[in-house]
Amino acid sequence: MRKNKDLESDRVMNLCLKCRRRLLTCICQHLKPFKTYSRFIILMHPMEFKKEKVGTGRFSHLILENSQIFVDINFDDNHEFLKSLHDPHYDSYVLYPGEEVINLSEPVTSPAFLNQRSKQFIVIDGTWPCAKKMMKLSTCLHDIPRVSFSSKRTSAFKVKHQPLPECLSTVESIHQVILELNRLGVEATGGAEENLIEVFSKTVDQQIELAQDESRPGYRRKAFSLPTERKISKKWEKRLLFFRKDS
């Protein structure tokens, strides 16, 4: 028991309390926070919160000055989140696929969306199966309008397997939303949003470099394969339900 406490103490001592990454991989010096008219609310699954490797939702929150982050699975009883959800100063939207969705990439976006009211975008941060569970359990999200986008970009999350090439990580999705909002005249971030991708690329490259370090416990004898070279597991057939209309 004493040994476990010592290990936990050592872990905390070597942890950056801001970005929650180990001091060796701390990214705080690369963060360039910027303001947005819109608010981004990141709903993080507890399993994602415990990760220290990349944590795209966490550093997205640190970069986006007008953002909040809440950790839970079912947000129906999360009073702090519900307070933000019902903030009268914002119109709420969930970044999530669905049958009736506002596509921010379309030339003619819903006139109701382009009103002058401030907007807040709820982003679910977790693995694809976890995100689907969070959405299913959190009935408070079911009647909120959904938004998405059309993009030909391929995820640069080289160390993580995505169910489809066009599936993006949390930070890549937020970045794409901000690009679309700039195009629609809802935002005017002047390129500041690129810091999201800069930090993301740095953390991914950092993880690959550490994984190839023979002196570290997580050393990989085989290098990370490219996403295009990986075989699609049969289990993704069930996970792809996330992208169907009944999601």
C-alpha cells in the first residue's frame, strides 16, 4: 500500500497542474489562448479526463478563452453544466451527427442559425462508443439543434485509430467549426485558431517520439503504422452505428 502511495505522489509531483500532462511533455509554453464570440462547452468522458498522452479536449479548453469543460457520463444531473446550457445569453447547438442537422459548410445555412444572438457549441469528448453512450444517457441534449460540417480533411491523429478517414478528433472538429463560423461571418478569429492544430500536431509527434525511445517503458518495437495501412477491425461495424441516422 505504501508503495502505491509513493508512486501516486511521484506521478503528481511530475504533473503539470495546468495541462495535466507530465512535466516532460508539458505543452503550456505552446498555448496561445484567443477569444471567440461563441462559447465552446466540452463534455468530457471520465476515461478521457484521466488520459495524459494527448488530451485534445483539455488543451482545446486551455486555448479557447470562451470555453468550459465538464466531466461526466450522464449530464442530466450535472447542475453546473445545466446552468450553462440554459444561459439566456446563448443559443445552444450540439456538434453531433443526426438526421436533422445544420450543416455549417453548406452555402445557405439556416437563417435561424445566422441570427445575431451569441452561440454556444456543445462538443462531446470521448471515444466514439463513449460519445454515443454519453449522448444517449444525457436526455437534456436530445432536443438541442445539432450542427455538423462537410470536410474532405483526413484526421492527423496518427496514433489513434478512427472508424472512418473523415472522422476527426475533438480539437480538429472544433478547429473546423471555427473555420466555418469565420466563413459565415459569425466569428473573426484572424487565424488564431491555427494554434489548436499546432499544439495538436506537437502532441502527436511527441507521443510518437516517446514511443520509439528504447529507454522508456512504453517503447514500441514496431513504429506506428499509417492510418491508411491499418486494417479495419470487424468491431467497427457495430461502432459505425454512431454515424447512421438512428444515432
